[in-house]
Amino acid sequence: MKFNISKKVKILLVSILSFISIILLFSIFTFLTFDVDKMLNQIEKSYSTYLVGDNGELLDVFLTDTEQWHLKIDDEIEENLKNAVITYEDKNFYTHKGVDFLAILRAIKNNITGKKRSGASTITMQVVKLANKKERTYFNKFVEMIQAFKIELALDKETILRLYLNNAPYGGNIVGFGTAARMYFQKDPKNLSWAECALIAVLPNSPSAMNVEKNRESLVKKRNYLLDKLHEKGKIDDINLSLAKREPLPDGKTTFEKVAPHLARRLHNKTDEKIIKTTINYEMQKKMQEIVKSYVNFTKSEGITNASLLVVDNKTRNVKAYVGSQDFMDMENEGQVDGIKAKRSPGSILKPFLYALSIDEGLIAPESLVQDVPMFFANFNPQNANKKYSGMIEARSALISSLNIPFVHLLKQYGEENFYYFLKDILEFEENDPERYGLSLILGTKEFSIEEIASLYSGLANYGNFTKLNFTQDEGEKKYKKMFSEGASYLTLDTLKELVRPGLNDLYKWKNPVSWKTGTSFGRRDAWACGVTKEWTVVAWVGNFSGKSNENLSGVISGGRLLFNAFEELNSDNKDFEEPIYDLKDIEVDEITGYRIDFEGVKTKIISYPKDAKPLKMSPYYKKIYVNDDGVEVDSRDPDFYKSHEKVIMNYPLEVVNYFIRENRDVKEIYHNTTKEKSLKILYPTPKLKILLPKDIDRDQKLVVKIANLKNQNIYWYVDNEFIGMDKMYEKEVELSVGEHTVTIMAEDGEMTKVEFLIEKTV
């Protein structure tokens, strides 16, 4: 039998086949050109940046470029929430391949018959829709179906479900279930109740209509309907169902808490990561912020309006509390300035590191005597903060009292360039000009940040092992630098724990040992206090961000009080630093001066000294002389020299003896009139000194010449070979013009000395 197909039917069949072919080709093209990775990258860019603490607590959240709160949650979704969402949105989620054809047929039937309209979109299709944000049309839904197939091939079900929940709308500018849980319930998503899980599930269905602040009755009905469905499926028992239905809706949304806002802003500007996992401990951060805020409220009456604090875990070098200012929202007092990063003069904070380095270099032991008299170093004339001097003092006492003169003198011995590059090696700052600071470096003329100082002190607490601090949990492998011995570290820490604490804190320091140091910058602009225990490094700074000086500022009081307020809140095992027995040895030193000695008859004592340090130098304060039977010093030119005998005498530097004489102190044990050494010296100006004058000064420069005159003789003064007078003064003021000059002094016994120097104007 032969069938005759009409031309119209042929055209219809061709048209249908053509349409099917076009649909098929379009589907293949759409499938092939849809890039799942590109979609994921696009979604990733839409998230808010937010910070979490060391235990996952939310610290701070930033709005997206579209002014939305949109958290990304990577954690595994809790089972209750998972059941609620799948029951409400896509009951066949785990069995379909991106498209639920039965749901589509049901939706078509309902739409044709006029029953309740439904979209039949699976969770996977909604992921596509949320990513593309296109108009809802049948064509776009068809495209979503094809793309959903490809997503199912590329991703597992748990990832797809998490993508949906992370990008679903929850009303207003709230996007993502993590955001909704935080802003509606103030909870982490894993801690939601059944009622809250149900609300999270139903809200995205119509977020504009289902609003917790409006249409509350409709929202309760939707939620309770889902709870009943979950009960029917056996997911909720009778008691939990009853309790869940009684649970009220949240009153509205709350704002995100800002914890460690200065660090949040700092890290947000440095990374494209959406979830920044910090090392901050949430509870400690909150405590420290409150301590700093309360402390500055107290100091405002003294004109001190700012403070910053950093707490470091010494074992991990993780920063546990980062308080950039007294209050981030204190606009009146520049609260948004990050004091942790700001460079400030550290005052005396660096002295412990020179102390440890000098021990390792063999320059001193803690018991060694160092000079503490007014001294002159070229154009640098340092003074102790209290304007008082001891003449000679033990190195450890000089550190405890934070005396400037001994440490300037110690830096001159150690080498200012060596100390500068020690700091540079650890902190890796870009500047490379040690001459800019010279000996004044030890007094704080180079500025450092709290972060840098904390890095130094944490290295000291780790017995000389230095490395960078961690602000995030993924800092990578650390590089450690061993900069001085464990023995030198311990001796330094042991000295620092003896510093007097402010107020009542000093009465209980035996109970809570802290090795600490303070610093007050020139002009009283900055007050620092740094403290270390085995567990913690704490650095406190107090002052005014404006740089305004304040006579009430001091490291001991202003910084020390804040420091110990912080330590009172820190959990500590209250154990002292352990003495590294394997890195210390007993050595014999002179009982008086604290250096090695090779003269017989000098009393000695045993002290601890690092095994790995260079040998402690011989005492510079003893000298062997020869005396006759009358005790008068003689030398080989004396005809009776063969009758002389040896005698060991103290031989303090001329500057020290001169200071003692001027202070009317007994010098018979340290100065002998019989000595053949010089008793006359020009202390200032120093040889070859270049004195610079401002270019706008036209008059002669007044210069004070300072001398040592141990025998208190009449002194004849000459300037450029011209006699200007005779007296017993220890200093004389002279007027000098620009150019080269020579000052000569001569004592009445004929001893003479001179110094040449230059006065010139700056260019």
C-alpha cells in the first residue's frame, strides 16, 4: 500500500524536525559553551570579605561592591538544615541529575489547569539562576536546565547545595544562609534550631514578601507548614515539633559586630580571599579592646587620648589580640588610626637587645661595671633621663634603671652599624643608612612600629630565635634567625624581671613574673611598655596620634599601667623563664668590676656566663705599676728601679675620675697622684669634630669647652695659640667664628693637651 503525504504535512514534518534539530544544536552549544569554573569564579567575586578568629568566630564583615551582606560558608551543612531545605525546595535533589522532569510535568499541568503555579526549578537550576540573575522566562528556564545538567556532571551534590545556600536571597541586602543566621539569629549556621532551619529554608522562596519585619503571620505559616512536613517524614519528633512551632520569629536583623576592626581593614586591603582566617582569639580581643578603651577614658583627663596594644603567643608567634586604638569609632580622637602599624620613637625599648648582644660579644656580663658619667660623642651629648649619674654602675643595674649614658657608651664599643644591621636583619626594613642615627639609635631616634617591637621581644622570649609574627592562619613555613645565645637571652630576661612595676603591681611581681622594659620618646610624645612571659609578649603604646607631647607621658607609668592591666587578664602558668643550664657556665671575674682578671691578689667571684659567647674581656679598670719602698710609682729610668716591686691598682677612666672629683667623692681607691698617666684632658670638643651652624647665623658661635683636671691645678687656656686666661674651671665659654680652630690647655706642672676642630655652616 502506498501512502500519499500531502505537501503541507511534509512541510510540517520538516519544520518539526528542523525545530528539534535547532533545539538539539542549541542545547549542545549551550552545554559545551557553559563554563562551570567561570560561573564559580563569578560567584566567588560576589561574596563579602570577612574575618574569622582562631576558633572560627566571626570578627568583621565588609559590604560587597553592590552593598550586600553576603557571607561564604565553607563548613559542612548541618543535617537539620539540609533536611529542611531539601524537603521544601527539592525533595528529589539526591536522585535527579539537575532537572526533575516529574516536577516539570506537574508544574505544566498545574499552570494549564489554573491550579497553584509552581516553577519546578531544582536546587541546581536555582544555582544557575542565582549566578546569572536573568529575567524569569521559559527560554531562560530551558537554558538553566541545560546548564544544570553540566553542573551536576562537574560538582558533587554537597557542593551544589552549599552553592545554593550561600547565594540564596534572604530579604533586603542579606544574601546567603550564613549571613541570615548571623543577622537574624546571631548564630553560627551549625547551631540553628529546627524552627530557625525551617525559616532559613522558606525565606528564599519569596524573600521580598516573606520578610521577618513584615508579613510575619504568612512567614510563620510557611515555616510551620515545613515543620509539619518534616514531622511527617520522621525528621522531627512530637516534642521538638511543638517546641519549634512555639519559637517566635526574630524581631528583625542586627548588624555585624566589629572585633579587631583595624586588623580587618589591614588584611582586607592585602588579599582577595573572601574568608580571612586570622590568628585572633575572639574572647581575648574583646577583653583587650575593653581594657584599652577603659584605660584611655582614664587618661583623657591628663590630655592623653590614644593607646594601642598587641598580644602575641610566644610559642606560635600568632597575634592573639590587635587593638589599633582606644576605640575604632572614636572619630573625635582619631580612633581609626592603626597604632599597631604607625612608626613611633621607641625611646629606650631597644636597650635589652644591645645588652644581650654585648654579652655574647664578650663586652660585658650583667655584673660588669660600665661608665655612667657625662660624655661627649662628636655632636652627640647624651644625658640620663633623670640628669643624674652614678660614675660607675653594674650593667644589669644600668638596664634596670634604663640609663642612657652606659648604653650609648656600650653601643660605641659594640658598633652602631653592627646594631643597626642586627635590627635590619630581623625586621627587614628598607632603609639602609646607619649613619643617619649613629649612637643616638639606642635612644630611639629611629622609629619603629608596635608590630616590629613585638617581633623583637617575642624573639627575646624565645631565647634569641627571631621570626615574623602571624596575623593569619596560613602564613606558610616560617624562617627563624638565631641572633644571640640562649644564655645571653636568659641573662637579659632575668635582669628585666627586676624592673620596678607601677603602683601595687610591684608588690606581687614574685607571684606573676614578667620581664619587661619601658621607653619614653624625646619630648614625651610616646610612652611604651613591653612585657614577656614564657607564654605571652605584650606591647603597649600610650600617647597622642597627633604627635603632641605631654608631660604626663612616661613609659613606666602611662605604658606600664596599661601593660599590667593586660597581663592581669591573660591566662598564664606563672612560671619564670627556665635557666638554660646547658648554655651557661661558671666563670671567675673580678669581685669589684665584674670582668675577667689575670692579676694575682685581686678578689674574685663566680658568675654565670653563656657558653657560646666570646670570652669576657679582661677588666679595663686595673693596672700594674711599680713602686719603691715609699709607695711612689717608678719606672725603668729610676736608678733604684731594681728595688721596686709590682702593685695592682684601680685605673678608672680619666672621665670617671674627673666626675668623682667634681662631685667631691672619694677617689683614693681609683686615682693615685703618683701615677705617670695624664691627669689633663679636653672632653669637649672632641678631636676632628665638625660643628655645623645653620646657614642664617652670621655671628660668632659660643662654644663651651669642657675638660678633666684631676689634680685640680691652675689651667692656662689658649684658643688658636692666643692666651685667654688662667683658672681652675672645668669648663670655659669661648666665642669662635666659622673655620678651623685649636684649643690648648696647660697645667701648672707642665702637662699640656690640645684639640683641633672645625666650625662650618650648613649648605
